[in-house]
Amino acid sequence: MQMVEVLNLLRDLPRADKVRAVEFLNTALGREEPPTLNPDAEHAVWSPCTTNESAAKLSEFLNDSQRRA
């Protein structure tokens, strides 16, 4: 079956079936990719929410918003 035929079939599916097709493809693609993270290890995640600079910027934004209101 040609890709054009597959796309035409997908286009005609009801929304719920389209969602299932996307989930299927996402799972299939995920199985083909090598894992990027070790699921048994802890991984550090950086977040701007925990930096002093972010708190200062947020405070500045809130103060400016209150002055404009």
C-alpha cells in the first residue's frame, strides 16, 4: 500500500480512531529509538523555578503589572 493510500484512509477515520493511530505510531516509533535515559537511575532536572534570578524576574513582572493596572 502506498503512503498516499494510507494517508487517505487515515483522513477518513473518525477522530477516536485517528487518536488510536497516533498512539500506535508513537509507541512503534518509541520502540525503535534507543533509550536516552536509564529508567533505573536518578536524573537531575534543571528548572528556572528554583533560581533566585527567576524569583526576582517574577517579582519585577508582578510589580510592573500592578503599577499598570
